[in-house]
Amino acid sequence: MLSQKIEDKRLNESYMQVQHPSGLTMLLYPMPGFSTTYVMFTTQYGSIDTSFTDTKDGKTVQVPEGIAHYLEHKMFESEDGDAFDRYAKTGAAANAFTSFDKTSYLFTCSDRFAESLEILLDCVTHPYFTKETVEKEQGIIGQEIRMYEDDPGWRVMFNLLESLYHNNSVKVDIAGTVESIAKIDADLLYRCYYTFYNLHNMVLTVAGNFDPQQVLAVADKVLKPAADFTAVRHPQQEPASVVRKRFVQHLPVALPMFYIGFKSPDAGIKGNFTNMLYDEMLLDIVAGETTALYKELYNEGLINSGIIGETMPGRDYLCSMISGESRDPDEVYARICKEFDRVKAEGIDEQTFQRVKKSTYGRYLGLFSRPDSLASAMTNCYFAGLGVYDLVELVAGTTREKLQQRLQEDFSTENSSLSIVMA
């Protein structure tokens, strides 16, 4: 078993990276003095993974949209009952989620950590699907899909992604469609499980109050050596242009909701994750709550409680989004695009840069004070080919010149879109 201590002199902290004989990488971050522990067991398999080739047999497989999410739902079942019933006996709070490029199973606890960890590892490494249970789940997930179809906040975001992306599956709802999930059966679920739920394609992250030796003992007990990971993914070719500049959907809302999106060039998973940090700072510099633009929009009644800027990085995509409510979303969109063009032409103000850099640095430092945020950050960084300390170091090393260069490369108003949901 290979174990490496990862240290950061700036923070004066460290954690362990362990390569377990089973093939699983474990990132263990003890946090003395904390009362809880947060655990994530994650596979690099999400909703965008709808086409792949297995090099073992050379077969290319095209699977229905939504199958990764469907598989997540089914993993809590076993011949012995529901995993949530087992967690109830240890007092752990368990959950799971599927994103565009990952599926995570998690729990948090303040007691009986080793028992809960054994449930997690056992549950995720022992699939159990039957024709009857798979068909039963179709109705449950179908109801979930229909519910989100009527959710204004969900629709305004996915309408934006559909406007930005021609081919990339990031534009498709993570749960799929009622039609696509009807094509899912037990054989397909097993095919996807044994392809992607390979310990070489997974990571276990633990942060909080725990003894690393307990993790190793449970892993030795539950995990068996995995064969090499043999899947080759088929990412879609995506042009730089957007599908459409504007899209409106009518749903019952008190005030129009909007999402503005800027489509970024794909720089690969590590580059996209690194650029996410820079783009977060640029969003704050151009349209953050302390900017003149924000104050103008607020004072003129064009926004109410505020606007939210966020970036979404992935394996083969990156976009930045600004969302909120407005009586005139088109005017907000025009003002934001105009401000990006102005800052590109005139450059970033030094005082604004220093303020945003400090606030961003403080926000990322805050990750290390919360076990859940830290475990999530470790997971995301691992799959991006980074260490969690790289987040702080990248922000600390950011210069105004670097951000100005990034601004010229990104935030093209031509490759941007506006999504609106209004009554």
C-alpha cells in the first residue's frame, strides 16, 4: 500500500493520499477538534458519458440519456434491503448525487464512523438489479423528470445550456427524459456499472474527525483488487459558436428569471478547472456586488435582491453564468455584455483586482474549515489532476496581467446567450 503525505507550507496543514491495493485512491484529511466527519465515494462517471468503447472487447456502446442518474438510484438497493435502513442504525445521514461528469455517494456522521464507512463501501461495490426493481424505478424517476420540467429555476438554466451547446451532452438534463429512461434495463445498468464503477476510476475522500487507520482497516475488509480501467470515452466535437442568442419559456413566475451564459473554449479538464478560478474572479470584477455596474442595475430597479455569478467546469466544457430576476432581462444582458467589452478595452483596475483577489483567496481558505466543502473540493481537484492546495496557490499566484490575458481569451459576447423564464 502506497501512502504519501501532502503538505502545504502556506496553510501549515497536510493530508494523506493512499493508493490502496484494490486500485482505489483515498484522500484522508483529519481535522482535529471537529465533531463530524464527511465522506464521499465518487466515480468519474456522469450524465455526459453516453458513448464509450471498452478496450477489453472492442465494443462501442451507446447508452440512453439519464442512465448514470438511474444507476445512482439503484445502488442503494441490495438483496438484504435498503442501504438507508442500515445507515439508520449507525445514525449517519447518507445521500448521493449525479452531476454531468461524476456520481458521488456520501454520508456525514459524528459517531460510529467505521460502521458507516463499511456500509458505504459495501453498498457501492455490490450492485443488485432485477427486471422488476428496474421497471419500478422508471415510474419514480419519470415523476422526478416531470417535476423538474415545471421548475422555473431548473428550466431557465437548462434552456441556457441548450442555447450554448450544439453537441455536448451537458445540454441534456442529468436525469434524461421520460423516453430515454424507458430504454434502460438491468443488463444496461450492469454494463455501465462494471465499466465505470471500477476502483481505478474512483476516489474516496474523508474529512473531519476520524482515524485514518480505521479507513484503511475497513477498506482492507471490504474492497477486492479491481481489474484495469478499460473504458475509452467519446466526447462530442463542439464548435465555439452558440446555438441561439436568446430563448424564452413561459412558466408561472412573479418576476422574469434570467440566465446569461458565456461559452468558454475547452482547455481539457485540468485547464478548465484552473480557468474556473480565473473566470470566477473576472465575474466578480465585472459584475460583482461592489461594482459600479451592479449598483446601477440595482438603483434603476433592473435587479432586485442581486445577481449570482458562477462558473461550471467539466471534462470537456466550461461556461460562466450570471443569473437573477429582472423586469427587463434583455437590458441586463446588454449592460453586462457592454461592461465586459469595456473592461477588455480599458483593462482591469488595480484596486478592483486586489480586492477581488483577496476576497477569492479568503473564500477558498474557508473550504478548509468545513469538512463537507473540503471533501468535495478534494474530489473535484483529484479528477482534474490537481491537489486541493493548488486551489489556494493558484489564487495566491494570480496577477492582474494573467486575468487580463484570460479576459481577452474568454467572455466573448458573440459566444454568449440569454435564457428567460417569464409568465
